[in-house]
Amino acid sequence: MHEFSGAELRKLRSLKTPYGIQRFLDAMAYHLATTAWSPRYVLRERTAHCLEAAIFAAAALRANGHPPLIVDLEAEQDTDHVIAVYRERGHWGAIAKSNYAGLEHREPIYRTLRELALSYFPMYFNLRREQTLRTYSRPVDLKRFDARGWMTSERDVWYIPEYLLTIAHTPLLRPGAAERLHRFDRRTYEAGLVGHRWK
């Protein structure tokens, strides 16, 4: 499939399900480098950050019969979060990796992408304890980048996150709602930092 070796493709197909893909990512260390590795590179290095994990998951979903879709969750005064999404029995689920607890896997129980995106809101915060999630993108089918070899490139695939910056995002909050949000209580804040890697 698009230049994966036989061994690479067998590995991707051995993951079988979205949850199998998530477990494979969960077993990887989270890394903090400023990179945009392809799925082949992630498969070889066995480490990824949120963007790379989502792109990897999209390729693994494709190898197992799903479209390779990702969604960008956009934050204010914080970093964006990229997730791979899929549908089962008409409901949306997600595969993701994060340096913050609570921003990873989502079971396919959400009727709409808005519901799915909102499920990330309660644990999406910055280090000032501010609730920061604001918008979400439409699903991006990574097949649009097949001609650029996104799945097996030995070079960073920066053109994928650069594309995410150009597309429309849908607000999650009504006008004025962000100004009325409260900071996280310390207990929830500390729970979200379980396993956090610091630079």
C-alpha cells in the first residue's frame, strides 16, 4: 500500500482495529522534538508526539479498511491537538496521543464531530490552568497527499500541519463564553499532568 514494505504493512494490519492502533500508540514513548515524522518513521522509531501519532493512526486505519482522516482541535493560548477519526455504526471515535492525560482515545459513541470535539474540552488546558479548546476542523482525508508520499517519506511531512492551518474551523463556544470560563481546580489540573513529559 503506497510503498510500505511487506513487513510494515503486515505490522499495520496486525493492529486490526482502532483500539488496537490506540494500544500500539499508548505503548510508545511521547517525544518532545519539533518534528513531523511520517508513519514509516514512527513505525521505525517507536515514538511520536500528537501530530505524528494522528498521522500514523490515519495510515494504520487505512491499512485496516478505514479512510485516513484527521481532525485539528484548535486552542487559544495553547497548542493545537490533532486526532485521527473514524466511524463505526454511524458514530465517531478517535485515536490520539497527548502529553496531557484525558486527550487521547475516544470510543465510537459520538453522533457528530462536534460532540466528539467537545468531549476533549473538559481536560484541555494550558499550564496557567486555563480552559483553552476553541474550534475544530472538518475531517481531512490524507489521501489528498498521496502524491507526496506522506505515509513513507523519510523527510518531515510539514505540509500536513501547514494545510491544517489553512482550512476553516468551527467554533465550539458561543461568543462571549470564553470570557466566563474558570481556571481548573488544582486536583483536576494535577490529574491532567499525570505522565506529563517536561522539556
